[in-house]
Amino acid sequence: MCVPYQMKIRDQSGYTLLEGILHLAVFMLFAQVVASTMWWMTNAEANVTDTTETEWALFIQYADSYLTEVDSIAVHDNSKGITIEKNEMKYKLESYQNVIRKTKNMDGHEHMLVNIESFFVEVIGNSLRMRVVFLNDVEKEHVFYVTYAR
């Protein structure tokens, strides 16, 4: 007849309350690190996938190229558009639906900035202030220095 194998346990003191509290504390610390990492990754992904900042920076750079050595500048459409005359060319920047578009010599148009809710333009002396509110409720504003041709 075969005798069943019996395992000998050397320490039979059991699982103590102190060991349980220590394991629980380590688990809570690990859970907090995981939760913080997930929150950070979610925010980082939202910032990386949102193109508003990049589009605004490109728009500012593009608009600034039209504001040097201008002959005249005028605001129209209740501060929702601007006409720039430069080198016998007439450029018009205006809000149309959810787009800021540029027209050259009143012929066709080119989209400069998309997904906008509102557009406001103001000229004070040599300063041109543009304020845009995007569809995602991000508000951007920039003040340009306009140089005039003499």
C-alpha cells in the first residue's frame, strides 16, 4: 500500500495582521501609480491630438506676412474682416461660416484657418488685434505690428 505524500510545514504561525496591512499598503501604492499614469497619458494624448495650437501658430505666421509694407488697411463687416492693400494687390481676410478665408483681388478664396466659431479684428494705429474662438471653445488672440509703405 502506498502512503500519501505529506508536506511538512515548518512555519505554522499563519498570516499575520501586520503582513496583511503591509500587502494592502503596497497594493494601494501600486494602484495609485497606475491611476496617475493613466490620467497623465489621457491628458498627453488629448494635447498631442489637438491641432488648435499648431493651426493658430501657422495662421499667425501666414497673416503676419501680409502686414509688412502695406499701403492701407481697413476693418469691415462689423470687425469680422479686414482688407489689406499692398503692392497694388487687395487682400481680404474674412470670417465665412467656420472658416477664415483670404481673397486676393476679389478672385476666389483660400482657407487660412478652419473650425472657428467667431473672428474679431481691430486696428488701433499701427497695431492689428485678431481674436478667434474655435469650435472647441479655445480662445486665441494676437496683436500684430503693421508697417506701412512710405
